[in-house]
Amino acid sequence: MIQRAIAVLRSRGVWGLLRVTYSRLRSLNAGRAKSFAPNKHHFAEKSGIEIGGPSAVFSARGMFPVYSLVKNLDNCNFSDATIWGESSANGGTYFFHPGKPLGRQHIGESSMLHQLLAGTYDFVLSSHMLEHTANPLLALSLWKKLLTDNGLLALVLPNKSHTFDHRRPVTTLEHLIEDFQAGMPEDDLTHLPEILALHDLKRDPDAGDIDSFKSRSMRNFENRSLHHHVFDRRLAVSVVEYVGLELCAAEEIAPHHILVLARKPPSSLL
């Protein structure tokens, strides 16, 4: 916790640290997920990887507190320095819980995890990250490959009705399939005109005024701040099912979360 606070303070200053703290407190005030108790055994003494993070929703007071249960946890971030904080260099260590051994840090695109072995992990965690990916179906298909048979994906997405995306239309599955088939790269800015027109700056204090927001958005490949796509629970379920994962649970949790749990079926069923 202290290490992360220092990293945020160095990279974003005092106001940045205050905003991150506020965001974390909002996440900690989320209710406990109904699907946590019946599914926590999938994480107990198991090995996993988190894409993005560390995340308040998986911490002790979060809505899906699995950090304290796991045996070990690795991490992948697109960079070792993001607007949300700093990570170790590639091959370094990942700190996520004071009572757990350090995981291994990987630096790379979530949609290009070819350096990791297939079938390596019992679970994959991702919180408020997939919406920042230009090609979500590609990312999910690669995350699926990382899972062992019957491995579990715990995916948290923002509920657009309660975020700065509330004016934007929900992305269609057909659009995501088109992006997947076209091999959409992470430097894509297709959705920028819609975002600039409909993003509610009053609900996004980090963004500043419209000029600051536009400037930051134009540099999205560097900072990954944009929400390329907008999700509701129906779309969140559709994307995991499209890549061949079996739905275990889906729920909306205050203040602004959608949680989906999905299982990788045994190889014989693929």
C-alpha cells in the first residue's frame, strides 16, 4: 500500500494521489459480490495472473476479496509507468498483499501475451481494464489460453450508467467482432469523436477541462486513459461467451461495477 502511494505521488503529485485515494475508497465502499462466497474456492491456494492492477476490488475490503486467498499472483501491465501508478520492470516483482509472496511482473500488451505459457494459471483477474483495450475479444481470447482447464476468469467492468460514459451508447457485440476480425491495434482512435462529444467531464475530475481531456486523449497510446468501448451486463456476458468461456455468474454491484465470472471448459469440450 505504502509503495503504491509513493509511486503515485512521484508520478502524479499530491492531487493525483488524492484522486486515486478517493477512487479507491469508492471501490472499497462497494458491496460484497453475491458470487464471492460460492466461488472463492476457485482461488484458494491457487496460482493466477492479474491484468492491470493491483485493484481495490480484490483487496480485503473490496467486493471480491481474493488477494488474501491465493497462493501466488503474477501481473501484466502495458507499461512500467502508467497514469494509475508505477510497476516493476519486466521480470521484476509484483506486490499485491502484505501477507503473500511477491508475484512476477510482466510488461506487455494484454492483447499480445504470447510470452506467457498457455495453461499456466488457475485464474485470471482483471478490474476496470478491458474497456481501455481497443480489441477486447483478442485480449479475452489470449487470457483464456493462459487458463488451465476449468480455470476461472474474474472480470470487472464499469457499469456505464453510473460513470462518465453514461451518455454513450453501449458498444454492440457485432462491432467488437469486426474489430477482432480486423486485428484492431491498440493505437486506434476510432471512438475519439464520440468520446469527446459525450464524455461527462463533471464525472471525471482527473480529465480536467475539454482542452486538457482532448490533449490527453490524443496521446492515448501512451497513457491508455480512454474507454474505447462501453459495457452493460448483457455485453459483458456476451464477450466472454463469444470467446468460448462458460458463464458462472454475472452481477451489477454498487457504485459502478459489473462482475462476470466465467470458466474455461476442459479441452475435450472446446
